[in-house]
Amino acid sequence: MPTGLVVLVLIASGLWWLRARHKKAGVFNLILGLGVWAASLPMISFWLSQGLTAGLALSENPKGDVIVLLGGGADDRAIDLSGRGMPSQDMMERIVTAVRVYRRIDVPIIVTGGAVYDATQSEAAIVRRFLVDLGVPAARVIAEEKARDTMENARYTKTICSAQGFGRPLLITSLIHYKRSLWCFRRVGLDVTPVPVGLAPERSMDLGWEAFLPGSFYFLHRVLHEYIGMAYYRLMY
């Protein structure tokens, strides 16, 4: 795979430069190769993610008077069965959870997420269409289409809850995004009940030989994004 090939080339070239008595180039390539290898290992992302998920719990019977569904990405140009736009894989997991909770407690769903970058429609509009396709009545879905980040999600949702008298919101978002989301909602004075998507029991990292193979940077990117986001929010808000 690409990451493994990059690691192999860097380490091999580092050893070659050392044999050719180019010490600085050899050491640089070796350190870079080992660094890329370490950063791609699942155990590194797993260890870093512990600070984002510790203490979260999921009630077997969540209760509230409104469901708040945070946006998690969408492709507004994708061609779909019922129109343009397709939620990301991460967002689809949240949507399915929201529909399952709705069928248990039958309360309105606030979908929050605006149009970012050069998008031609808001994420909330795309998600609303999917919720309706999955059986949620259109009248039960409230689309908040202005928010561009998690803090704005919290602020605009607070406005809707205050205007419509919702006082016990259930917050649905991905497990790794929960710490930052909770901080934002509490910062604006809205107490929410977590419904984390993908909550796993506490477990130790599997350290079989395959755990040491170079992997993808996808999960590491998400974890670091959350840590940087939390630091930025605490500094700015």
C-alpha cells in the first residue's frame, strides 16, 4: 500500500545514504521514514483517541423532547435517487441513529449544517431529504441551514430550542466528535443528552503483528482535527 511503500523507500534510502557516508541525508531519511511509519500505526490513533472518548456513556432508552442531528459532511453534487446530494459515510451513520431514536420516542429532529466552501446547497437540506426518504415525516424535521462549524451548530440550535420550547435535546454525532460538541453546546447554555454513534466498550489495543504494518492516516487526521478544534474553540470562545 502507498504508506508502506513510502516508509520502505525512506528507510532503504536512509540506509543507502549511510553506507555511502552521507550521514546527514541518511539520518534524515531514516527519521522521516520511522516517523511516517509511527504516525500511520493504528495504536497511535487509538491511544490519542482515548482523551476524546473517556467518560461517554449511552443510555439504553434515551429520553428527550427533540433530537439534534449534527452535520458530518456531504457531497452536494452527487446524483441520488431522490435528488442531488449525498451525505458522507460518517453522516450516514448519524442519520441512521437519528431515525432509530425517532422511531422510539417520536420527537422532532433538528438537522443543523449549512453550505460550506463552494457548496450549492446546505448539508441540512440534503440530510432532511434522506430523513424523509427513511420515513420521518417532513413536518417533524427542522432544518437549520446557516451553521458552518460546531460552535455555530450549537448557537443556532439554541435559538431554535428557545423559540420552540425544547428543553431536553438529545445530541447525535460521531463518538470522536463528542467532546468538542458537548463543550460547544454547554458553552452556549444548552444542556444536551449524548447519543454517541459508534460507542465501543473499553478495551486494550490489539498488538498482533498486523498492528505494526503501516496503515492509513485517516483516523489520525480525524483525531488531530478534534484536538486542534478544541484548542481553537477554547482560545476563541
